[in-house]
Amino acid sequence: MRKRIWQYRKRRKSNIKNRIDIDFRPREANERKEFGHFEADTVISSRESSSALLVIADRKTRLTKIRKLTRKTSSQASSQIIFALNEYNVSQLHSITYDNGTEFCGHEFVNEKLQTKSYFCKAYHAWEKGTVENINGLIRRFFPKKTNFDTITEKEIQFMENWINNRPMKVLQFKTPFECYLEATVPLTC
């Protein structure tokens, strides 16, 4: 009896040091109870380009930050994550969930700078970070699969980010991510 092709494939061991599995992510993040639990992913460009888009989305409010990477390296991804999330108070940031891409090998540096914790999805389980995957689908409306990200301007990226953050979502009871962010972070004065 012949073996099927998939039986010959070796399991690739993750080369991300000190990675913590998503099973250990706090309950507040899983249940979307508080602001500050983020998911990060990259949207890759066409084959001619080495550029990519880094997408960071909050699990509760769906507030999204999008940054352009000229190369999909761990140092560039780490610095852009820090730059994107630096505008928030450190006490608001709790965790970031990644996939197993090599661009997220610098997660410990991000944790040190932002005082967060990192969690990683299981291999080939992209649905475990469904918030950012949904946002990636919205991004593909603007930039289809064969788009060369080298030609995209920062102005276009900012327009797309503003459109996503000001778009009412059914899952948010038809509020926008920006409205939900304000409700989640601004203390009520009575």
C-alpha cells in the first residue's frame, strides 16, 4: 500500500523562541471583555514586491492600525508594532496574539517595550485570530491579491484605516470601532 503525499511531510518546528500557545491566553481576551488585547498579522503583496502591510486589531473594539513594511522582517515588524501601539497608555495594553510567521520572532522585544504578553496561534489555525483575519478581508477590497504594495502611498493606507475604523459593524451593534474604543477607554464623568 502506498503512502499518501501528506504522510511524507515533516512537521516544521517553530523557530520562534519562548512562544506561548494561544490556549494560555487570558479569559478576558478570549471573551473580549476589555480593550487592549490585540491580534497582529501581515498581508503580503504580489510576487514582484517585498512589501507587506502589518495589521493590528483590538479584539473588543475592532479598532485597527495598519502600517506598511518595506520588507517582511522581524525587526521592521517589531518596530512598527511598537510605533503603532505607542500612542496608547501602557496600562491599556495587555496582550498581542500572532500567527507563526517569522516576522513575529521579535515578540519579546515588543513585550519589553510595551509591557504586554505574546500568544501564538497553532500552526495553520488562522481562525484562532479571527478579528484580524476579518480586517484582512476588508483590506483586500481596497488592494486585491495581485496588488504591488510598493506603489501604495501612506495616504491610501491612512484612508483605508480610517474607513475601517469608522465603518459600523453588526458585531458591535452597528457602532463603529472608533465609537466602541471611546466607550471602552474614556471614563464616564457623572
